[in-house]
Amino acid sequence: MTSDARIDQYTRDLSRSLKGLPKGEREDIVAEIAAHLEYRDGEGKLDIALADLGSAAHCAQSYRDALLVEIAVMDQGPIITLGTLAKLATRRVTALLGLLLASFSTIIAIALAFSAVAELFDPQTVGLWVSPDNPLDFYFGKAGPNTNSEEILGRWYVPVASICAVGFYLISQKIGLFCLKLMLDRTRPLE
Amino acid sequence: MISMKIDSWKSQLRKGAAELAVLSLLDREACSGIGLLDQLTPYHHVGLSDGTLYPLLKRLERDGRIKGEWELREGGGRPIKSYSITDEGRSVACAMRAAWHDFKTDISDIVETET
């Protein structure tokens, strides 16, 4: 295989491994690495340069993890936060824990928001239900047919559930961003 | 076992130092990744290689500490990216140098004092 073919092969593999990054970033990285390899080839050091870079997948990971985390931290949006945690969850325990906790919190937030809306249409069965025997036995939402629990919030259910939904949403965001920031230093180069 | 722990410790030391080294070199003159690697060749304890320099440059660029511009190479070939330090990068480098100097003085005092 000629040097040009080896450089092309490496940069193609690198581009493929960088999938998930914004197109502009990906093209910029690939062009820089291609120029680097071409320059080293001109010095007769292509083999050394390829060995120093490592496999295309390894090289891509140095960029990808750091960039994904940085983009998510800057964006601070819920979808990109959870998406980034999901992408990294298979490789990083922090991301996995963050994803589980943030997803759990998000699901509770969504369920509470739905129940607040449902309360408007079905005020008799939706609410905060508490067992008369055990005040710690409570739940938000729709009462089952055989429950002995009593609804205690009445018309206050909508604002309380809405506030709780926002609270859980914010907690979810905080957890996600906290885990991303924890990873920020660890995903930087020179590991 | 001890070797692994020392390697990990060295890696932590290098993380901050590599950024300072790159910013300091770019503070002297704009340079490509290749140029930086060539300048850093004698300083192998800094730990920057082909595989670690470019992701670091990308991060510094994203942080706004350096600015990259594509330039045509003399004699043809693919364009090469040249980096220059930004005003923000210069301020950061200056603060890092001051912190590094204080750190080095303290650590030298502690580590090199004979008991």
C-alpha cells in the first residue's frame, strides 16, 4: 500500500470514528490529521506518526469524548445532556450513573406534569393519595379502584404537582450537568 | 504496581503542564501542530505526542484561548493549520505562569529541603 493510500485509509477510518460530532468539527479534525500525516510522510516518518496517533478509533475517542462533553456543558439543554450521557454510558461509569439518575428524575417530572394536566379533566380520581394508616404510604396520580387512601390536596394538586414537576426537571438537569462536568477533566487529552 | 501509580500521577501532572507549555510556545510565535511537536521534541517529560497534542489544540481553540487558521504550504500539499494565541489565551497563560511559578517554588521548597 502506498503512503497516500495509507493516509487516505486512516483519515477515512478517523472520519467514520468521529461520527456524532458536528460535521464542521469532524472535517476540521480529519483535515488536520491528514495534513499532519502527509507532512510526516514527506519527512519519511509516516510509520512513526501513525504509531504515535494510535488507531483511528483511539485517536477519534480522544477528540470525541472531550468534545461531546464540552458541547453538552455549553449547551445545557436537557436533550443534549441526556443524549451525551447515553452516548458515553457504555464506556464511563460516571455517565452511566448520571444517565440513570437524570432519566429517573426526568420520568418523575414528566409523570407529575401529566398528572397535573389529568387533574384538570378528572379531579375526582387524580391527586395526592395518602393511606390513613400510614402517612408515608402515599403517591401522586390516579387512584386505583380498591384503594383506601384519601386524596389530601384537592384543588391544590395542580400547582403542587406542577412545582414538583419543575423541581424534578431541574434536579435532573443538575445531576446531568454535574456528571458531565465531572467527566470534563477526565475526558481531556493526556490520559 | 508502583510504576502504574507513578504513571497515573505523572499523567495528572502533565495535564495542566501541557496546556501551559503549548500556550507559552504560541505566545512566542504562531505555529502549526507539527511546529509545536518539533519544538517539544526535546522536552519528552511534558508528554505531548502526535496523538495528544491535536485534541489539546482543539480544546484550546474551542475554549477561545488559541485561534487556528488554515494556510497553504510552500511547495504544495494539503493546507496546514496554524495556531496563534488570542488575547484571552495570553491572559490565561500569564496567570498560569504566575501560578506555576508559585507552585514550583513551594513544591521545591518542600521536596528539596534536606531533613
